[in-house]
Amino acid sequence: MKLASALALALMPVSVFGQAPAPARDEVVWHWFGDCASGDSLVLDVTLDGKSLYRSAFPICRARRADIKPEPQQRILEFRFDGEPHRFRSRNRATGTEPIQGNIWEAGGERHAIQLGVSFATGDQVLLNTVHVARADSPSRSERVRGLVITTRPLRRGG
């Protein structure tokens, strides 16, 4: 139950002190899934030490912020792998490998990118909770833990 509560908190949007005012509802931003039928997609790859952990492609489109309707249940891309929790947290005393769950969700839209929330957790603790900025017009790369690389790249209609 403790992990479920921690993940629920991790998936909730948070405001940051000093953050810019709330974006205008008529601003056009990038969005994933939903009503995206344009044919544009993003390809997502998650690798650990050069070995593929997860790959997915999903539709993206531009939409007015006000037109983006919340889904009944937030869409989350989930995957599991066996890994070493101490790689994520230096204070973690666990030795050996454990099942680790990865979760990726849309955390927000911007004019030129989609913010993807990314978390990794074992059965009893959240190891990493971060954001990957997936640019809609060029490849993006994040490496928050040495050897754990998240990349996204646009795939245009017919491309």
C-alpha cells in the first residue's frame, strides 16, 4: 500500500515555487494518444547499459490546451525488468537484482515538446521520479542514472 501511495503522489502534477503562471487554455501544445490521428508519432526507447528494456511508438498531435480532455484513467506505459536498485540510489544497501517497474505518462504539453513523467520502483520503494522532455521536432535524450538512457524521436507521417 505504501508504494501505491508513493506512485499515486508521483503521478500527480505539482506546482513549483516561482513557476510561471498557468499556461493559457488557448495555447497550442503537443499531446499524446487521445484524438491524435495526424499520423505523427514519437518512438520511445529505454535502455540500460546499451540493452533495450522497453520500446514503444505512440501517436502525437498538436491541440489547444482547452481541447485536451482528461481520460477516465491516466494512460501509463508500464514495463518491468530485473535490475540493481542501488544503481538508482547510492544509499540503497540492497545487493543483487530485484524486479523493477518502469512507468511513463504524459506529465504535460509544451509548444515544442511533451513532458513525459518517468518513474522506476521496486515492490517497496520509488527509486527515481523524473521528467523526460520529448521534443516533437528532434530527438531527445535523458540519462538521470548512469547507463539508464531514455530517448525519443519523432516519426512523421510516411516517415
